[in-house]
Amino acid sequence: MSGKPRLTYLNGRGRMEPVRWLLAAAGVEFEEIFLETREQYEKLIKDGVLLFQQVPMVEIDGMKMVQTRAILSYIAAKYNLYGKDLKERAWIDMYVEGTTDLMGMIMYLPFQPADTKEKNLALIIERATTRYFPVYEKALKDHGHDYLVGNKLSWADIHLLEAILMTEECKPDILSAFPLLQAFKGRICNVPTIKKFLQPGSQRKPPTDEKFVAVVRKIFNI
Amino acid sequence: MSGKPRLTYLNGRGRMEPVRWLLAAAGVEFEEIFLETREQYEKLIKDGVLLFQQVPLVEIDGMKMVQTRAILSYIAGKYNLYGKDLKERALIDMYVEGITDLMQMILMFPFSPPEAKEKNIDSIKERATNRYFPVFEKVLKQHGQDFLVGNKFSWADVQLIEAILAVEEKIPAVLSGFPQLQAFKKRMSNMPTIKKFLQPGSPRKPPPDEFYVETVLKIFKK
């Protein structure tokens, strides 16, 4: 056992990607096991290692953690990315829940029927530009700091950057009305650990393609 | 200003009910504002008090908190219902997330079309009895303690008793294969703050009826 966290998921973004982002941003090396067949997944269930029969699963500090939010909260707290007190944590949680809702819409997009894709994409863009991004733009404007909460890099910043890049993949000029978010993006991309994660060869996974959709459908029977 | 937390939501369970449960279990009195018209909701948005234009909203300790999980985490942290350390918090988070997934099925149920309702009840029953309840039955059996985590009352216990009662409303005999959960249910129901919450006249809301569904559709124009 190497002592490094070990991630079990499919070889793609899905629900594990925020975990990869957070560990990478925290400078934590991790190992990955990729599910490729339904049999592999069924064996994990049979072996009783998935608390609710689901992945993501992250083995960390002697625990077999499941449920993405629980995993992310643990990592954030362990690596001091969760604010300095209860109130900062509350703000980080609120911000992260917002970006989670936005990224959730994007995550489901490739799984929706072809004739709804255009409508759903339009909704994502509308939500991003009228509901979510204005909140973070305003937060940065109001306090004038480099980071969302407590003048210090936190989980909220890492999650927001991930959401920005993911939304840009849907519409490259999505930040055109958000100058502070553009500056934020530049700053956070240059944080050394994040810069490294954004380079080819890192454990960051590529955008979801049809091949990944097929693997998901096969393994989870959906 | 009374200093008590103030909840803004519809006059029904929905996404706010777990917050009512947790505050009540912690012995914290709270006030409620009920949205009854679309105009009321639109005014809240116009006044800029809803961070992501959504309810639940909980005004607590000078913050206008939104996003149910963020609200619940804050309350749990503030009232010592979140374990004694990071690892206990991780367990509580995992358990709560699992239960939340089950509760989501119940939350959505009133909005499903009549022809799908029977199938949805079967799904809820299947998930409760095959995926979720067995986990908590096993946890209680293995450590033999009264509470799920750390031998101490926590958010996880509150969430579980809420879920048990909600599922029983749909499937009365659902706990028949789970003796530990039956004893747990009795123990939790008898804790003074919870006992009080379960009595008529408390802020606990009744199961959703047609009027509630209509109100939701009217206010949120789903």
C-alpha cells in the first residue's frame, strides 16, 4: 500500500472529476483504478466495498469513502481548503453547491436524447450567465480579493475554476461579460499545482465523448 | 429581530423539511415565512436575497444561507451534531448523503405522473430495503451503540429517523426485516426534542398533498 489515496471510477470525468481536481490542487498524488466492465463493478459490489453499491469510491486514510460530497468535504478539510471557521465553511459550501448544480447540468448533457440537446445546452448557458457566474463575479467585486472566501485559496475557488473551464467547453466565450471571472481564471490556472494538473499527461480526464457515454451505459445498465 | 433562525420556503416539506428536523432536534426555535404566490417569490428574487434565486433560504447568524446541504452542515457544525473529528464527520457525511439520495426519490414522488406512481413506490421500496436500510442496520448491529456515529447523537441520526418515517408513510411495513432500525426508530422518537417535534402543533409539515403540489408548480412554474 502506497499510502496515497486510491480512486475507483470509470476512466472519464463523471462524478469523480471534482475529486481529481481537489486532490491535484492540494498537491496530493493519487492512484486510480478504472472500471471497464460490468463484471468488475459487480465484483466490487459483491465484495462489499461500496457502501451504497455506487462509485465514486476513494480509499483514503483507512476509509473506503463514497458519496462525492462527503469525499470532497473530507479532502478539503484535511488539506486546509475549507476556510478558517464555521462561517467561512458555510460560504464555501454555498458556493460549491452552486457550481455543483451547474456542473451537474453539463454532466448529464451527453446522456440526454439528441433532440433535447440544443434546448438543454441553451438552458446551461442561460443558467451559467444569469444565475451562477454573476454571483461569483459579484463576490469577487465586493471584496476585491483574489479568492472567493477568506482571502485564501479554498475548495470554492478550485470548484469554480473547474466549472468555468467546463462551461467554456460548451461555449468558449461564456465569460465575455465577466471581467473579474476572467482574471480569476487566469490567476487560479497559474497556481502551481493547478497549472500542473492542466498540462497534458496529468490525471485530468478529457471531455465526455460518445465512447465514455457507452461505457457508462454498459457498466451501470442505464 | 428575534435572533432566531428564520426559514423561507413553501408551507410544506419539500427541501426545507430536513432543516426543520435538524433545528428541532437541536432544540433550536425558529420562525417561518411561507411563500404562497409567485409574486412573493419574484419579489424575493428582485430584492436580491436569494443567492442563486432559489429557496430554501435560512437567515441565521447574520447570513442569508441557501442550498440545503450548506444550511444543514452549518447547523450541524454549530450545534455539535457533526462528530468530534474529521473522520466522524466523514462518516456522518457519507450516511447523510446516502439517506438524501433515498429522500430525493420521496421528494420527487408527488410530481410524477399518476401512471408512474406505483412503479415509483416499488423503486423506493427496493432502494430502501436493498440499498440503504441494510447499511444502517449493519452499522448499528456492528457497534451495538444507540447512535450511528461516535456513540453520540448526530445529524446522521436525525436524517435517518426522518427518512424512516417518510418511507413508512408510503410503505408501512418497510422496517419489518430490520430489527435494529425498529429499535433505533423507537429510541430516536423518544428523545425529548424529537418527541416534541413529532407532536401535533410542531413546525413539522404534513405529507405533500395535491394542494402542495399545485402550489409548487404555480410558484416555480415547473
